[in-house]
Amino acid sequence: MKNSPIIHGDYLEKIKNYNDETFDLIIADPPYNLDKDFGEYNEKTRKDDWLQWTKNWIKESERVLKKDGNIFIYGIHKNICWVQSYLFEVGLDYRRQIIWKYENGFAGYNKRNLSAFYEPLLWFSKGKNYTYHTIREPYKSKERIKNKIVKNGKVWIPNPEGRMAGDIWEFPTLAGKRFASEKVDHPTQKPLSITKRIINHFSNVDDFVLIPFAGSGTECVICKQLKRNFLAFELNQKYIEIANERLQNI
């Protein structure tokens, strides 16, 4: 594997130093334009330039993504439409909007709105020969795999590894005592479980993964575990230290 660093600095500025079509997979968890304070990036003071900033970093990401590479971008309900439109604008191919359904509940209490039970996750590719290793999930009932199914005269034998996964992915948020050992000091940390699915099924061993917004280093950790090379960027030095500590403990 290549040396896989987390670079301290602004992604949009630093990525300009890298050649076109360098990375096999991009996983981006950018600021959602809400009211989070990430230290070096405070969403409350960046609301007016968020749209143009988003457009700019997506354009650079498309430039450095290899032909037939994949890109995944986390977002929030009310702003994901802008992200999706910019991905179309730079010529990437829509694959799916995945629904990350919160396994362990919902976010937010507001008597004048609906509670949020999910987050959208966009999947686009740069071409049609993208990497995808089939995802299977356990059947809801084990009885399903015991018997053959006959439909329209054809016999279907259930796959013992489970059913083909759809575009609703059920993974937990890192809330509660159950995740105390995984949770670190970061306001929007993503779980290892959903990250492992993305990296395992949409890239190959020794592929080069770009992580524009490293945060607590979740994607970096899974890349190291699954033998992917990575390059990550992060503005906040405190988060880099947290991520490096997690990497050292693997």
C-alpha cells in the first residue's frame, strides 16, 4: 500500500496539486449547511457561499476521479438536491440515491415538522464500467432458504448468502452506550458499518480512495482495514489527531 496521509488544509486548494483521474473511489461527507461548528469551518458563517463552494469542490472531485470510478456523497434532505444537480452538471452518471435508514431511531424533535428517520447518500459514477461487488443481506426469515420457490413454472432456489441489497440501507447512528467504544469527539461522525459497505463493495484491494473531508477518520480506518490506499484532507488539526490515533490502534 502507498503511504496514506491525512493532509491538514483546505481540500479545494490542496486537490489542485493532483493529476486528473487519480482516484478510484471518492467518499465525501461535507458540511450540510446547517448550524454545526467544526472549528475551522463554522456553518453559521458560511451559509451564503455554501452553494458555490459545493459546486467548486464537486467539479474538482470529478476531475481527479478515474474513468469508471465511483463517488459517494452524504447529505441532508433539504440540500441534497443542489449536490445532485451539480453532479449531473459535471457529467457524472447517476446510479442511485441511497436511503440510510437509522437502525436505532430518529433525529430531532419538532412539533411543527416530521422527525428524520434517514439521511440521503448519493452514488454517482464516471462511466458505466464502475466497480460494484454484489451486496447481499440476510433474509428476514430463515424459512426462506429451506424451500424451493416455483413461480410461473420456474424454480427459484434462494441464495444462502441472502437477498440482493436494495437502496435502503439500515445502519445505526452512533448514539447510546452501545457505541461508546467507537464514538469520538466529532459532531457528525459516521459509523464504521456503513463505511465498510461502501469501501468493500465499490472498490478493490489496493485501489486509491479520496476522502475530501476526513473528520474523525472513519473512512481512513476502513481503508486501512480493507487494504485500500487513501488520501484525506481535514481543516481541523484536532480531528486529524483523533483520526491518526484511531489509525494507530488498528
